[in-house]
Amino acid sequence: MITGPLTLYDTALHRFAAGSLRLPALRLTALLLNGTYVPDQAGHTVLADISPHEVTGGDYTRLQVTGVRVVAAPGAAQFMTDALNWGEPVNLPPVRYMVLVEGVATALGAASSLIGVVDLAPGGGAVESQRACFSLTPPASGWFEITALSAA
């Protein structure tokens, strides 16, 4: 499925603005969260803040993100990755959010930094996979886009 944009957590946005979050060089992991999670861009900063909401069961595993890159566009820069594919076919419990966390999937810890969150069911509810493909494709303009302001 093609998803909506990624909303950055405040700490990631501040790191990006300060030049200490170097996106193309980051190792990122994608996690899936259930519908009990309530995004808090200001209050959630590390994996420990969201881990109680990570889905379990079925064929779910944390997914190492590949193809991390920043693409130049007219008047903007777009943060892109390869599509995130948990399998085909795969059985996954109901999920509501996908979160990007800084680090390698097999080595994440409670203090691993959160980058951003995507609502997979903006109208409410959840999505799941029962012996089907579960793949998330970034929006055409990237997970998020930094746009240059024109002089007024």
C-alpha cells in the first residue's frame, strides 16, 4: 500500500535542523504499532516510549530499512527509502502505525531514537495481513519533504 507522509518526532526534527541527524547515513528500522498507540511528537523520543504498543504474533518481525536516501526535487529535498516489505504471504495482526527508529533491527534498545510515525489507517481502525502481501511504499514525494521558502 502507498502510505501517507511520515510525521517527524520533535527530537528528530530538532536534530535535523541542528545538522546532527544525517538522514542518508542513518541505519533505520521499521516497527509496526497497534491501535492503542497515540502519537505524541513532543513526548515520545525513544523506543521505550512506544514499545508497549509494538505488535506481536503472526510473522511479525522488526524490519531493517533499505535504500535510505535524500532526493533533490525542484525547491525541495525528499526523504525516501525502498518499499518496506514484511513478506508475501505473511500473517500480521492488526496494525495502525509504522514507526521509523534509528538503529539496526537486531540491536535496538530502549534508548534507540525515534524518527517518525505514519498513520496507516487515518480514517480509524487498523490494517492487517492474513496470508497476503504486507508492503508499505513511501508517498511519491517521499516520507517527508523539506521545501525551500521563496522570498516574499
